Amino acid sequence: MTDFSCVITAGGENGGSEGPDALRASVASVLGQSLRGSEAVVVLAARADGPTRTAARALADSSPDRVRLIHPDPAARTTGALRNAGLDAATGRYVLVLTPGERLHRHACRNLWQAGERSRADLVAGRWSRTSEEGGKEQEPPWQGELYARSRTVTRFADAPQLVVRDALVTGFCLRREAARRHGLRYEEDLAHGEILFGPLAAAAVGRITLVRRLIVTGRAVPDRARDLAALVEAHRRVAATLDAHGLPELREERERAFVRDHLVPLARSFPRLPAARRTRAAATAARVLTAPVPQELPPLERVAATLLARGDAEGVLTAAYALSRPATVCAPVAAGEGGRMEWDEHCPVDVTELGHQHRQFGGARLMNRLTRCTAEEGRLLLEGRLVLPPHLAPDAPFTATLEFRARGGARAVAFPVDDVRHDGNGVTWGARADVSRLLRPVGVRDTAWDARLIVEAGGVRSVSDLFGPQDLVEGTAVRFAARPRLGQLAGDTWEPYITLKDHLALRLTARRRPARTTRRLVRYAAHFRPARKAKLLARALRKRLDRYRSRPFKATTYNTWLIRLPVRRGSVVFESHMGRCYGDSPRALHEEIRRQGLKLRATWSYDTSPAGFPDDARLVRRWSWRYLWALARAEFWVDNQGFPQHLRKPARTTYLQTWHGSAYKRMGFDETRVRLQSAPQRERLQQAVHRFDHFLVRSEHDVATLARAYRLPEDRLLRTGYPRNDALIAERTRTETEGRLPRPPLAGALGIDDHKKVVLYAPTFRGGPAAGGKQARRRLLLDVREFAERFGDSYTLLVRAHYLEAARLPLCPPGTVIDVSRHHDVSELLALADVLVTDYSSIMFDFALLDRPVLLYAPDLDTYTAERGSYFDLREKAPGPVTATQEELFAQLAELKKSDIRHASHRAAFAAEFGAYDRGDAARQVVAAVFSRRGASRTTDHHDRGAGR
């Protein structure tokens, strides 16, 4: 008996990626296992074609001790029957089933076998990946991340519901052979895609189930949902019946939603790539087999797509497919329903209010422009289409339109008049004839693709839209026009319209006649023959070398070796706020105080991506540029609130003022579990970075006991002055107490906030690392801002301030109700404007408490967050306002804000006194006097090795 039997079927009906190559790949993955006690059981159907039979015999002959060829009963035609024959023939302690084309990871059998022997589980499952429909890359289903977040063993499948809610057990798992026979586990022989049902049946029958984090199977093919929809629906129904039989109706409901997302929505998304006949057949099949109601808990566009599929509306599903890939585009003539709801259209009354189309305006809204005809007529390109225009978006003015072709990646554009423009109530129908042969004159190099778009104008307002259509609208129509490139017809001779991968119309310059084809072949040969290839390799090597010279490690090495030796330029200051992302916080306050006092200091500000919003009277350098490194090497002062790059040493005669960016609720520095678990070199690097600080600002003894201790800062480097950024808040509180809240700061007018509305600032804390490539990570807010706008939009304006390392994804809301202020440079200006602060664990609450205005804490994951990150005090005990765990609790506090304000006034005062004891309104003046005004006395030497700059 072997340890592992891997059953592979070949030649069965509905068997997936059949063929000799797929079979060889699967068997090779079994033979390549690090667990040598694994065998491949190849079950060859009687109906298998000649090449597959030959490949199967060759595999068995080449490895007779590890590949067994099984010839089942000729009546066994379906894949399910072949798999059952393989289960009967298996001799291993564990058995695993593969579809041809699926490949085992090298250590898959070993990982499964070890997990099964250690846990005594009857079923062991791991991760699998599939070939994506676009690009052919391997991708894991996104829901696997949660299911296999950690290896574990459960005693019943309901303890890991994703095993049966999603199609997790279609592959990548093994069964103890004795358990499979004891429970009589068999594939349904009459069911295509029987693997969808077999996995849940096995999970429900066996006892212990072990989940391993390892990747087990790759190369699973995505099912052809347009062809196999009926079979997929039938398998899903049987799984749902199994869940009902085990008394788990809630899991059945979850599976209904998951089936829509995993199969029906992808089917709808594929409609633009399907021929019209297949779209019609798929929609007809869906109308026949989809009898269950569409789950109402789905997002609106997914609900629309599923509803239209169930109705068999092929054209409607095509429109929904465009909307799914472009949720911000108005793809259907949304209509007003009951209670102010917005519905998809009059024939599909699905509530799409959440999309916010009712708040869009003509000119600012993206409108779907469906191309309905693309053909040649009298030597011209004839295009017809229809622009979706719901009645509430239509302006009261006549329409004019222009068809424009724009060179891709360039600025050249050629316009053609559109003579036929008709507004029919919920759309604009148009038609144009473009003489592209005469008017479209490309150069012929680097401008061979031109994208089409329609510009519709009414009442001086323009709406620009691409022309969208299915792939088969142009394919096979042989629509071609003569081209006249400026470089001559050797560069190309024919214009061909086509539908791009993004589903919009474009023209491409092609070579169809012999001279142009010959020229292109010669150009291709010149670019690919041996000297050209060597030249390309040389150019690539040079680019790599240049990239190395531009890389941060090379720059850091150059800085620490050579630039740091440069003499310090007296009076030069480098300012940086939040790693160059904004002009704000305490560095800005100090810069403005230095200007106010007229000190002769030369200011340099670093910026991360764009210099917009930074001061005009300062020298601006991009972070990590050579000018940035030069400025740091020669600066007499460094001033920032986050940390200059850790890898850069501080020059010996430079003074580093660290203003920091907020008091600590969550554990920081060496108090963090994440830091304590780092390697010794990583912790040493952090210590060296912190050791560069000559001065560190604190605003209370809480900062001394937390931040100073967490970063191991000695007492002589602490400046008990408060934060310069908070001087403006102290001044605003004084002004409010003497003059009242009105007039508001100028920022209110710039944001368009009405005087009769109160301002709520929502500023959640940072919850993760920055996205790849240094870009901001886009995250969904815990607060439902749309519901806030519906309930409080008449009396409140919500300002949303995402953390500077993150970006918020905001839905479209009524004008004046929700405003994204994440890109505003200085948060102190937002705090001065706000009447109420809503936050969770952000240090912004310590600053806002100085204004003595209401603070509401919305922390639905308080216990989890503090358990994972740690905290310095009990938030519920010391909070400056009510701590709410649900959105309803938050809204209830906001509805009774006056009562809540009175109840928590004393808590807020105590909070401000404890955590802002040194914020007295003169921090900027004190810091400038201590650090900059007496430069000779305040300058310190480098706390690193004195030879660091040599």
C-alpha cells in the first residue's frame, strides 16, 4: 500500500482541460512529489481519443511502479463514473483526485500526509489556484485568505463554513481512503461538475477536518459558465439541499449569495467578450434554470446582473456587465421609485440608490455610450450609438455632438461632425460618418492606435464618453479604409476598427498590401537579428545600471559615504511633514513662526509626489532625490514629525528636531509586539534612527512615560513645550469663547459649507501598511457615510479625513453632505473648523480636546484592536466622549449631541488637562527660541560614532 493515490481521469465527458498535454502535466506533478510514496492512478475512458490513449500508455510504461493505467467499464462515460473507478482502484492511505491540467505543488502530498497523520483527520484540505480568464495568470480565489489564514483542525464542517459556502473543496484536498469507503463517498455519475457536490458531501460525512495553509494544487481551469451554467446550478442546488438536510439554513443562505458572486456575476462580466449567439443562449439557459429569488443582501450592481440573467435579458446583462466594470458610470436610465429610491430602469426595479447616480450632473457624470453599428458606407466609417441620459441629468438645451479620434499616448486629435443627434427622453441617439481616409493622417510611428470618443454639448456644458461595444460588433465585418501616413504607405496602408480589451472602439493602422507588409517584416528583422538583439541587451544592461544609480540603497550608500562629509551650511533648515506628504503639522507651524520673527534661516521643504500646496518662498526638493540628499547633508537643522529615512545618518554638526505627530494611545516603538518580534538588526536599525534625535517635543507627562520610554529617549533631549501645531487650536478656542463660532474660518467657504450646518470631522486611525509601490492603500471606512448623509445631511456636513498613508473610498452622496478632505495639507485647520470629532483610536482626539468641543468615539473593534496592537490606558475609562460600538449607538449620540456634550464635559476637560498639559498656545515661540534663535548654544554633536561622517 502506498501513502498517496492521485486519481487522474482522461477522456470523460465534461472533464475540463482534456488532452494529452494536460494529462502529462498532471502526472508529471505527481511523479515530482517529494513524498516518494505517491502514485498516479490514470483512469482512461473508452471514448478517449488516440493522442490521449498514446500519452496514457507512454506514462504508464515509463514509470510502471508509480503510474497505473486503469481501463474502467466501457459504460463509464461521465467524469463522475471515471473518478469512482479511480477511487475503487486506489491503494494509498490517502486518495486525491485531479482534473487533467491540474498540477500538484512539489510538496503537496507530503504536507497533506503529515497534517493528516498528525491530526488523525479524515479530510485534509489546502489552498489551490486557478488560471485567470484574462492573461492566463495563476490566481487564488480571494476568499481563501480567510479560510486558510492558519492551519487548524475542526471537528465538524460547520466550524469552517467557507468549506461549503464557497466551492473550496473542488480540488486541493485528500481523503483517508478507509474513511471514504466507510462512509460510501461516491461522485454523482449523472452530474457534470460533480466535484462541487462531492467535497461538501465528504466534509459533512467525515469527522475531523484539517486545514493547511500550504498551496496544494495549481492550474485549475475556470469553468465555462456560459456553456455549463445548467450543470453549475444543479450542483449548487444539491449542495444547498445537503445544508438543509443538516439543519443549516443560514449556511444555505450564505451559499446562495456566494453562488451569485462566484458564478453568475463572472458570467455577466464575460458577456462583452461573447458572440451575440452565445449571449442569447446563455441568457435563455439562465432564465430556465435560475428559479430561486435573487438574494437582497448583494451589492446593487451584482443584484441587477443576477436579476437580468434570471429574466433571460441578454442585452440587459450586457449593459450590467459594463456597469460592473465601471460602477461610477451611468449605464442605464435610472428611474425614480417609491420613497425617493432610484431603480435600475423601469423594466428592472432593483434599488440602485447606493450608486449615487441621482446626485450626478450632466458634464460631471460618466455616461455609457453604447455603439450599435460600425460599418463602411461609401468609403466612410459609419458609426451609430446611443448615449444613456436619465431624465434628471438632461439639460434644457439643444444637443450638439462631435466625434473625436485621439492618438493613444499622445495629444493629437481629429474631430468629425455628428449631424444626426436626437434626444428621446432617457438617452441621446446619434450617428456620424467619418472620412478617416482623408482626414486622419498619422505619422506612422508610435501613433498607430487612435481611440474614439463622443463629445456631447448642451448649454455650454460638455460630456465626453468613450464608445463601448461587444467584441463581436466589429470582428468579422471586414470594415477597412485606406490610410495615408505622413511617412508614406510603407509605414501602413489600412485603417481597421476594433474593440479594445477595455471594450471601447479604436482604430489601428495596419499593413495589408505587400510594400507595407514587406517593410514591417524588414523592420522586425532589423530589430531582432543578432546585432540588434545584442544592442537591446546592452541597452537593457545600461538601464539596469542607471536604475541602480537611482535606487534608494545606492543613494543611501553615497550619502553616508560621501555627501555627509560636506560642510554644513549655516542657517539652512530642512522641513518635512508626514514623510513629505503634506505641508502641515508642527513643522509648518515652526516654519511660519520663523518667518514671523524674521530669522535669517534658509528653509527647504521636502515633498513626496507633488509640490502643490507647499510654500512658494521655500526651496522644494522631492523626497529621495539627489537634491534632497544634498540638502540633508548640508543642513544645520532637520525638522520633521515622523522620521527622516532611517538609513540616512545625521551629519555631526546638524541638529535634529523631532516634533512628533501625536500622543500615544496604542503602543509605539519598542513597546509594540511587532517590533519586539523583529530580529536584532532590525531593532538596532530603529534604535539608531531614533538616536539621531537631538530634541523631542512632548505635550504632557503622558508622552514622557509612553513615547519617550518606548523610543528610549534620554531626559535631556525632551522639550516640554507642547506641539506648535496646537497653538492655532488654543487661539481658536480663545476666539470662540470671546467672539463666538461665527464667522467661521475661511476654509468653510472654500469647502462650500453652509453656515446653518454643523461640521462633523470623521478621522479614523491608521489600520495597516502602505500599499505596494508607496501608493496609498484604499480602504473602506467603518462608518457608513451614505447612511450618515441620509439621516443627518440636512443639519450636518461630514468631513472625512483618511490617514495620510491611506485613502478613503467614498460613495457619491448629496451635495454638501459628505466632503473628502484627506488631501488637505493641515489637519489643524480642519480641527478648528469642526464642531464635532468622530474618531476611533487616532491621536487626533488629544488635539481636538483642546478646543473643548464634543468628541464621539466610534470603535466597533475596540477589544480586538487593543488585544492585537496594545494600549497605554483604558479608553472607555478616560475617553473624552462616549465610546460607541455600533453605528446606531453613534447616531443616537449624534442625535442627542447637546445632552451628550453636557454629560461628558468634565471628562473632556480632564482628558485635555492630562494629555495636553504643556499646550499653552506658545509652543512655536518656545521651540524657536530654544532651538533656532540661539544656534550656537543649541547646536549638538552627532550622537552616532564621531567618525560616521568621515
